[in-house]
Amino acid sequence: MDPRGVSTVLVVGAGAMGHSIAQVFAQAGIDVELVDLDEGKLSRAMTLIQSNLDLLAECGRVPSAQIPEIVARIRPSTNLAAAAKDTGFVLEAVNEAPEIKQRVFSQLDRFCPPDTVLASNTSSLNIFKIARIKRPERLIVAHWFAPPHIIPLVEVAPGPATLPKVIAFTTALMQRLGKRPLVLKQYVPALIVNRIQNSIARVVWEMLEKAWATPEQIDLAVKTSLGIRLPIVGVVQSVDFTGLDVAADIMRGYGAVSPVVAEKVEQGHLGAKTSKGLYDYGGRSEEEILTKRDRQYLKMLEHLERIRAFDPI
């Protein structure tokens, strides 16, 4: 299984995710069979792909001269059987409805060659329990983020039967596309990013329902605080700058301290101030670490202010 030899892929579902995923494959020089039952959705997908590429060209991400050949690599179709017969990789991006996904994978199981890797874009549904296929060892999750033609991350998650060579193939294929694949040890509901986002969403809905803040206030608060910090330190490393001893005190106020934090505190690894916490800072001084962080923060703040990111879209 050599991802460099992949010349044709099948993307099933031409909606918000599928059309953009197809575009990314085409940009990488791979022919794409883009299948949807709705001809109107296929037509709209091709229009959106053209618009996406025009914007990428405007921003210097794609040469304008290459756009016609990129679009030409994408073949819209309503015939799944014909599109599936010669492909070595399938990416399913249909509606998040178990019965629809089950039907699609049953058809793919019949129509695709026996060694075709079958990937799903879902994170919220356990495709490994939903899909009923003869060879579950070739089934995998490759979860993209909207808009796929811009966001680099793809979460790759195997099922209980997924072969290591299928994981390696899928990861390398995503890298060929210029993506940043992140391989999980196993599937967990919502994977990483959506699991975090879902927790944030629960709090946001509570604040809105109780009228504690307006939508505009909530978004401005996040943009002008977390929005500056998270691209630099993420959500885990940020605790190293809070201090794990401080984090432990905060957790005690809520009733329990995470064993991960408690162990680090016991070892005296408190974060940036001890040059070791959840991250290892290689013996650098706290001043060195903070200076590097703050220089990045200032660059991010300057950029966000310049593009007026704190204003609503």
C-alpha cells in the first residue's frame, strides 16, 4: 500500500465537507470521483470548488493557471457503483445519520475492490459499530475540519480491527495532501477537537439560556483572550504557564485534583517556573520561556488587530 501510487480516490457526499475534501485531493494531482445522489448538490459543489480556488489564488496559495486542471480532475457523478470500481481509497462524507452511513458502507463493500481503504469523515458517530462490511480491517476514520481546503488538521483513528498498514497508508496519504494528520491510538467519541469543542458549547449554551452574556460578548471575550493564546500554547501547555500547583489548588475548589496534575506537583514539576511540567522545557530559565511565549503573543495580537479579527464577520 503506497500512497504515492494513488491516482484516483472516491469522495462520497458533495456537501459542506465533501466538495472541499475533493478539491484538496485534486490540488494534490489526484483524480477524484465525487458522488452524491443529488445532482443539484453536485452542481453547487463544483461552483463552490471554483470559488474556493479563486480565493486561494487571490491569496497566493494556488497558481491561477492551475485552476482549470484542478477542476478537471474532479468528476461529479450520481453512480456510486461505477465510481467505486477502480479506487483504492474512499472518503465518506455523507450526512451524520447512522442509517445513511450504514447504507453507504454496505454499498461500498459490494462495489469497491477488496483492498480499498474505506475512511469516514465522522467524529461523532462510531463508524466501526455502524458499518457492516466483510473486511473491517480496512476501515478507518479520517476526520477533517471545515473548511477542509484551509484547515490543516486531519484526525486519524483506527477501529478495533484496523490493520497497522491501513493506518500508515492513510496517514501518509494525508501527508501527501499537505495535511497534518494526528493519529489516535483508538476511536473515542468526538475524537480530540470536537470533544473539546462540545465541552465549550455546553457552557456557552448555559450562558446564553441564563442570559449571563450576549453572543457578541461571549465571542469577543474568547477572541481577545483565548484567541490570542491558544494558537501559541494550546490548551494543555497553557496550564504550564498557570502553574500546576496553582491548577491543583483551583481543582481542589471544584472538589477533585486530576491524577495527572497531582503526580506532576508531587514530582516538583510545576510548569514553566521549574522548566518542566506537562511539557519539558529542556532546562531553560523561566525568563527565557516566558520571553519566547510573550514574543509570540505580541506577534499574534498585532496580526489579529491588523486584520480586524476582533470584529464580527
